[in-house]
Amino acid sequence: MTDELTEPAHHTSPLGQWVHARLRPARLAGLVDEIWYFEGALAIPRERVFADGRYELVVQLGPRYRLVDARGSTDFPTCCLGGLRLGPEVIEAPPGHLAVLGVKLTPPGALALLRAPLHETAGITVALDDVVAGASAELHDRCASAAGARQRLHAASAWLHGRMAGATLPEPAVAWAAAEIERRNGALSITALRDRTGWSRTRFTERFREQVGVTPKVLARMHRFRNALARITDQGNSSLTDIALAAGYYDQAHFSNEFRLFSGYTPAAFLRALRFPNSVSLAEER
């Protein structure tokens, strides 16, 4: 297996000007979905991001992004880790030129990095040093001293490999159940899944929360929403009813309620909103 690198691509539009690149490191398969790098300036600084069943490690190599909510806005730590999102978040880019690197971690990858119960980070973003002592400076310095997008992606990959080597992974029953939920896009019976592990309901739920971050039912809802979001983005001309049924919702009302909970939008409003290119994230106008 070899690394899968998406070469730095330049983008210019009314949304701004930037360079974006991605790396899927082969030696971290199953732990890291991708490492991405973004550098440039945004004309619309606010972005609405959604639950996707992934943890995200972010290294800010310039001015810092901010989290925007009903209470105002707060700077993210220079190196931070976002737990599994339980709903939408609005983030705001700093003015002028920015550079940021991110790592999309699977739950096994997050467990390998943190080596601690994952439910403690569900729905929140924490400073990396709060969960991996002394890690921020080393990771930031490695990425900052690398020259260019490719080198920064590979620097982050090397750091992750060193940190995750020999780490504890989820128990086989938990790993299998989480993989089945993702493979089936959340459209399955959690009771039947638990029965196949041979575990009690309490044991299954508690171990799953510790080693994945949320309960099996919540993870299934996340992946069902993730599937629906991808279908709406790719098949916007299709009937919303058809999309709802294909994504595993039992009727249109169920689909609309879940979609609003996880995105803050109705499906129809999402279709009308301005999206960033090659992404499901929305450009959030004030």
C-alpha cells in the first residue's frame, strides 16, 4: 500500500483564494481517514460544519479560528482536538492570510492517540495538551518548520505514526460493531448488533461509549445523517422523499427532524445554502 496524496489545488472564487491538499497515509489506515492542509484567505469567513462520525485534530499555523455560538465567539487553542460532533458548529476564520492543518481520526485512531475514555470529549473541543500531555508544541513545531503543503502533511503523518505505535485499540467486539454501523450507514438494528456480540446491554453500551465516544444508537444516527448529507449534496435534483428512504429514514418527517437536529437546516434550506467546493460545509453568511 502507498500513501494517497491529493496534490495542492488552487481555488479562486467569490468565497476567497486558497490552496488545499489531502493525504491518506497508508500506514495509518483504519486510524486516520485523511490529513488535510488549507492555506489562503476567505471572503466569507464563517463556515457551518456537521457531524460526520470522526474526531478532528487541528493545528493552526497562523492566526486562529474561532468558535461562534449564542454566547459570542471564542478562539480555538493553537492545537486542539474536536470530539464527535453532536450537532452543527459555526467556525470563523481569522481575517487575512491563514494556514491550518487538520487530521480526520476514526474512533480507533482517536483512542490510539488519547489512550483515554473517548466519551469525555463528545461534543466538545479541547486543547491537545489537555488530552495528550506535552504534544502541542512538538506537533506544531514539526508542521510549522516544514516547507509547503506536502511536507506539512507528511510531517503530521510521521508525528501521528510515532504517537500511535503500540497503542491500545478498541476491543474486537466494539471495533466490529462500530465498523458495521459505518458500513451500513447507520441503517441497522442496534439490538441485533448487540446480540451478535454476546454482551449485555449495559456492558455493550458502556464499552462502546468509552472506546468510540457515544452510544451505538447515537453513532448510527450520525452515520445515517452523514449518508443523507452526501446524498443531498450529490443528488440535489432527486426527490427528498427518495433521498430520505435511501438513507434509511422511515418517512419524510423523521428525515426532516433528524436533519434539522444535526444541521440546523431543513433539507430544502440546505439545498439553497451556499456550499464550499468539494465539501458539505456551508458558507455561513452573517
